[in-house]
Amino acid sequence: MADTNEPITDADKVRIASSFIKNAPPGEFNEVFNDVRILLNNDRLLKEEAAYAFAEYNTDQFTPCKLDGVEDAVLITKHGNLEDAIFYDPKSKQKFQYDHLRKEANGLEPFNHEERSEKWRSAVDDSLRKYVKGHYPNGAVSVFSSSSNQDITLVICIEDHLFQPQNFWNGRWRSEWTVTFNPSAGPSAGSAQLKGVFKVQVHYYEDGNVQLVSNKEVSKDIHITDPDSLGKDISKIAEESESTYQRAIGENYQTMSETTFKALRRQLPITRTKIDWSKIVSYKIGAELAKS
């Protein structure tokens, strides 16, 4: 029989700590980090062995990063990762060292990553920025490009968030659009596939701990003609697809308040007083349950 009192190895501690960090809810990285630091009680293990978890979290969450002298934030994603903790901003054409723990950029240098696809990337970037500013209050967007043989690939990353710790909830929206095409074919380039992935994560923790984690993939045909038209077409598709998905989430949440949430609890609690489930969609879920 195995010894249940066998101590946990350092490797196991790092694995557990990294899992907590990578799954931190949006807007709560610092709180999770501080708790894990206390539990692990070994700063060397946390900062040296579990440091990769910080990078995975920031790139997966599309963490916005402000650069000195640049108005719009750049998103920290795998598409802008050059090496280790070196990232670049395709808009301002700079590369920088990113501190994943402090979430700060330093050591900015000029950097032009992809010249052949720049006119396409720039046109799509301009159009998507207008869309994001009109639809996402705290939104940020980064458009990355790469080329292989005659093909150009554009990746559009969009992030928006609203952190309300004073009301015990935080949420983040992420979407990523990708298209690959051959511009050398000119007007006869025809259609390409524009693929999108949407991710929503919301954490509510007033007198409880509830998370909404949802994602969806879409694929749309898009006609390739010129850079400006491509930017406008992608913006239109993004607006239609993302708005439809967001409305569906709202409708499903309303339905869940009348069905799934009710099934999670007995019809009459210990107090023998019925719960007013119509109020479950308000921000005071915990307070209403406490009164029941």
C-alpha cells in the first residue's frame, strides 16, 4: 500500500501551482498569484520553475500592454512572440521585452517584421480599429501578418474586458480571426476562408463561485480584391458574427436562469421559503440567496 503521508515533490508543487495560475479568472491574476505564493512558500520554485505559466496565461488571455509613446495597446499573443519574452507591435513597428509577472514592456526597439504583407495588414488594421472602438468600450486589437511562398496570412486578435471587483465579478472577451490568401492572383484571387474563434469568460464570486466559460468557432467565405476592401469585409463579418454570438449568450443565460439554475437547488430551501428565481440574473445573486 502506498504511503499516503509521502511528501509532495517540488515537481508536483510546481505542476499544481502552474495549473492554478494558468486558470486564474480574468482580472484576478494577482490575487491567484499571491495565494499560490503563500501555498507554495518557495519563491525560487514559483519564479524560476513555474514562470512559464505566467507567459502562457498572458498570451492565452490576449493581455493588453501599453508601450511608451504609443496610444493604443498591443495584445500579448503567441502571434507576436519572437523569442522567449520578446514580443513586437505590428502597428508601431517596435519590439520589446515583456515582464509577464509585472505585465510591463521595456527595452523598445524599432522592428519591421513583415514588409511584403504590410499594405494588407495595415489596411485591415485600420478598419478593425474603427470597429473595435465602436463596439468594445475597453477594447484593443492587434493585426499580425506572415507570408509563405505566395501566400499571406493575417491574424486579427481582439480583446475587451470589464473588471468589477467591487461588485465581485470580472469578465473578458477574446476573438481571433485568421485568413490566408494569395495576393499575386490579383482580382481573380477569388474566395478565401475567414476563420473566427470567440471566447468569453466571466467570474462571479459574491457569496459563491460561478464561472461562465464559452467559446465558438465560425468560418466565412470572403472575396479577396484589394487591401481596403478586405479590411471593410472582415470588419463587417466580425461585427455580424460577434454580435450574433453575444446576443445568443445573453438569451441562453436568461433561459438558464429559468431552468438550469433552478435545478441546481431544491425548490424549497431549509427556510421553506421559495426563491425568486427571476432575480437570479441580477448582480445580487448571493445577496438574494442569503435572504431566502
